[in-house]
Amino acid sequence: MADSPDSEHVDRPMTPLTAALWTVALWFLEMTCVYVTQAARPGAIDDIVNLGACTALATSLVVFAMVRVHAREASLRLTLAVAPVAPLHLLLSIAAGAGLYPLLSTIDDRMVARWPYSPEETQAMERLFAVPTMSSRVALVLVGFVAIPLAREIFFRGIVFSEIMRSTSARVATVASALLFTLSELDWRSIPTTLVLGLALARLRERTGTVLAAAAAHVAFFAVAGIPILGGRDTKADVVFPPKWI
């Protein structure tokens, strides 16, 4: 009998442990890119466009390597779960993503109030989110709130979810991809909210069968903060959501 298109994948299944190693590789490449560009151009570490470029480059290289190892003969669209999404599912995904923001951002604010950042961390974030001009606001929103979330979705709800699900089950893929997504943030204060977001996005990916639904929800989540920034809101200003919203 002829080999199936996924024969290479069967020979090299992706387990949650393998996915964790790929996540470490992604983090290492991102950090290497950031520090190399910082050495070449001091201040690049605080440039959101540079961070977005490093994220895109590292994600592209790691995803390419993952495809070569785990799904060499499979369809790239199938491996990344890039499939059409029904209009109703798209609208519901956007609503789900935006609807999570008031609750999760409120929890994040309380975590930071309880365990504040150090002066050095605060200054670094202020430099990163400084938007004195309209062009800098657009760059922050397009890169930080759109491009980077899309790269995260291609990796975690795209290839990681798809390949773990093929070798185990959708439930394992949901939990594993959410946990890896959470740990990749490297800020223990955001672990509770990032885990909830990761589980919600993985659930959308599983129910719709496409990474596009999760990507739409992820972008919509940050759009709640991004649209006011485009309108001129101070990035350092605290936003308090009414209890009914939460």
C-alpha cells in the first residue's frame, strides 16, 4: 500500500515534551535576535518594531524546522490549521476575545498592584510603550497588538496544537498548547490570565477547526486596548471597567 501524505508525520509525532522543546527554541531565537540587534543598534531592545521583527523571524524559522521534522509530506495549510472560518464563528470568536479583556485586564492590574514591578522593569516598559507621535501609536498597535499575537497563534494554536492533536488528542493539545503559551510569557504575574486566554483560544481552535478563529479572538482581545490608544489614550493611564462589563 502506498504511503499516506502524513507518513513522515507518523514517524515523528510531536508530544507535549517535544512541543516544549520547540517552544524553548523559539524563545532562544527571539532573545538572540533581540540582543544581537541591541548590540548593533543600542536602544533596539525598546523598539516595538524591532521586537515584532524578531518575533516574526524566530517564529518563521522554528515553524519551518518543525514542518521539516514532523510534517514534511503533509499539507502546510493542514499543519498550520489555516482553513476558512464560517462568518458566524468569526463573529463569535471576535466577541469572545474582546469579551475576555475587561475581566483579565482587571485581574492583571490587581496582580501588579499587589506585586509591583521593579523600577527598572517599569522604566523598560515605559520606554517600550512610549508613543509620542501618531506614527508610533500605529506602530505599537499594528506590531504589538496584531503582528505578535498572529505569530503566537501560528505557533501555539497552529502547528503545536495540530501536531499534538494528531499524536494524542484534542484535549491534550488544548491543555499543552495553553500551558506552553502561558509559560512563554515569562511573567509570573500574568500566569492566571494568560492561562485562561490560552485555554479559550485553544478551545476556539478545536471547535472551529481553524487557527483563524483563534487569531481573530486574540487580535480582538488586544483591540479593546489598542483602539483607544489609536484615539489618543495615554498608554500609562489606568483603565477601570464597570463591574457589569466584567
